[in-house]
Amino acid sequence: MSTRRGFIKCMVGLGASLLPCNGWSDLLMHNSQPAQASFKNLVPKKPPALNFNQDITTTYLKRTAMDDILALSQQEFEGRRAGSLGEEKAAAYLVDQMRGLGLDPLGDTIENQQRNYSHAFTIYPVLEEFSYGRLTFLQGDPSSLRTPSANMIGGLLGTNTDESVILSAHYDHLGIFQGKLYSGANDNASGVGCILDVMRRLLREGLKPKRNVVLAFWSAEEMGFVGSHSFLKDPTIMLSGIQAVFNVDTVGNGPVGEFAFWANNNNRAVQAVQAAVSRNKAKIMLAPNNGHNSDQLYFNLEHIPAVTLMSRDWLYKNHTPEDVPSFVEPQKIALACDILYGAVHELAF
Ligand SMILES: [Zn+2]
């Protein structure tokens, strides 16, 4: 969640495999050549072809949303601040999961028409501010050097590859500030875990969707929806074919059956979520913004049906060091996954 105002040599040993990655920090001095090159080692040399229930590693399929939440909240990821080493490690984690599940890379096109999982962009520096006890970012000096960052995008292709249903969640958070780790277990490792979990469930079923089911992990949401906005300015998926965007942000706290949403109209994505909520005997309300928003915003402004699903009480302990895995309720995560699964199934199959 964000206010409106608004990678280095590493080894990641989570999940199953070790991923070598060269960093994006070398590029900080080359303003005219932003982040694309820094993600080269996150590109699978040969993206695995999707053979339903054959080439998919069961280790990856067996993981749960809570596994992802626990992993991404660890100290090693340093609070996943956009443009940081911690965020690059989180990006490598997401590539590992998407590759392990056999998803097609749907980010930037590089040489020989090969696709990357990453969609590169750059961010301005930010200033930290405490507002009502929450740590937030204000935009810093726009004339300063920009820092590379990237969205991570992959998907399960449908029979009609021109049309897509997007499941999205921002994977960045606030980092480490004044010696305190902001691990962002709820904001928004919870959303990341949920959308990965829905994809794992679809893959376990082994049915080919009619439309592409795309996972989009946005970066720099906490800096003013910079990642999702950059995607809309430089899309890697045909925007006119997007049927719905189901964005998930801070979905794991508060009473289990109580959800809220943000959207600027009663669009197709809102209706699909509301129907799935009612099938699961849960409750959902349109939340007031009060200066807050999430990554559905710029999609709505482009008249693309989009909704953000969140916990009704999302603001509680939000942007504090207390947003840790024990604050996330596994039952609520399971229900959020059921709701999302239902909404995606309605529009993609
Ligand atoms: Zn946030």
C-alpha cells in the first residue's frame, strides 16, 4: 500500500535452487542505459516449455502462500526496498519460482526475440517520512540519478494468446530505516504468496486456460505505483487484450472473512471478485482511499478493468516494523487464495 504522493553479486538459496545473479548497481552511473542489462542473468537461457504435469517440478508445485510470505520476509531480503540489493534478491526468488513452475517469461524482449521475466524501469530517489506512525516515501530530487528496478512478469499461455487475465501484487516494501527492518509480510509478501498460490493450483489441475493467466509482480509501488505505471507506459503484454487485473495488496490480517477493495468503477474485475467472495461466504466492502491507493490505479485510469483485493483492516500495523509473518493469519490467506482462484477461473477458463 502506498500514499498517492508519491541489484550486485548474490546467491539466493531459498526454495530449491541457488541462483547466481549479477547486479544492477553497476548501472547507477550510466543514466542513459537503465536497468535492462542488469537482469541478463535472471533470464533463463532456455525457457522450459510447458508440458502439463510433466516438466513441472513437484517441489515448486507443493509450496504454499505462507512459504512465500516467510521466505520474502527474511532479513536476507532487507525489506525489499525498490532498487536495493534486497529487492534484487526478491526478484531472483520470483524468477526461480516462475521458472520452476514452467511459466513463460513475459517481460522485456531481448536479443533473438527471447523474452525476459523482468520488465526494467528506473526510479527517482525518495525521502522517508513518518506520517501518523507509518513510514512512507516522498519523491526526492528528480534531477538526481535514477536507480534501476524491475517488475517481474510470467504466465501460463491460453489457447487465445491475445487475451489475458492478470494476477498482480507488488513485491517491494520499505527496506531498512533507522536500523529497523520493515519486512512487509502483509504488505505485500501476502499478495505475492497468494498470486503464486493461485497459479500453482491452476497448474496442479493441468487445464489449459482460454486466455493467458499472467503473474505480474510490480516493483516501486511504495514509491507511488512506479512499476505498474511504467508497465502501462511500456507494456510487454497487449493492453487491449487485458480482460481483468486482479491486484492483491495486504490481504492477510484482521477477521478472516472480511475483505475490502479499491476500484474506480464497478468493472468486470470487481464483479468477478464480488461473486467469488459471495460464493466463499465472505464479506467485501469498497474501502475509502483517504490518500492511499494501490496498483489498480493506473489500470483504472486507462479504462482497463482492475481491482485491488485487500483486508478490511489493512491499515492496522501497516508500514511499521510489526508487519511480520506472525501478524499474517494463514486462514485468511487461504480464503483470499480461494476467492482469487474463483475470480480467475470465471474469466480465464
Ligand atoms: Zn505499502
